[in-house]
Amino acid sequence: MTRPEPIPPVPPHSGTDTWDLIENALRQLADRRGRWLGDPLTAITMLASLTDQAGRMIPELVTDARKNGTSWASIATALGTSPEQAELHYSPRSPVRDTREPCDPD
């Protein structure tokens, strides 16, 4: 099977699709953890957990993209940042790169 041609990067944006997905994920996570989302602090904690997990997935995806020849400019567009910032945060040569693992075992 041949690899499909990459699609041009687009900047991230939020809309009803992302709202619905996050809202469903919040409910599911609260359910799994036995928490009540009616409490604002609980909702904040659940959302922060989802945000943290999403952030942990990015370094590995950036590494894969770079291995496939994706430019820092394209990665930056997909992240909604500058190429310099993308490289600073995710290049293996950067002293301040994000080194978190995609999943923290419980």
C-alpha cells in the first residue's frame, strides 16, 4: 500500500465539532472517575486532564511528521504557532523541548 499524499496544513480552529467532542469527553471522563460535572472545580479538573493528555500526544506526532519529511513551517501551521516556536518546543536538539510521554500510567 502506498502512503497517501499529505494534505496541506491548516491552522487549528474551534467550532461546534470540537465543542461537542470535548463536552462528550468531559462527561465520559467524569463518569470513569466517578465525579459530578455540576461542580465547576471538577469540570476544570476534567478539562485540564484532557488538555494535558492532548498536549502529551503532540511531541510524538511531531517526531513522526518530521521523520516523514514535514517542514517546521507546516508543523507550525498545524499547531497555530511560528516555525521557530514549534522547533523550540519539539526539536530533539532543543534544550527546552517537551519530553513528556504520551501516556502516564496510573
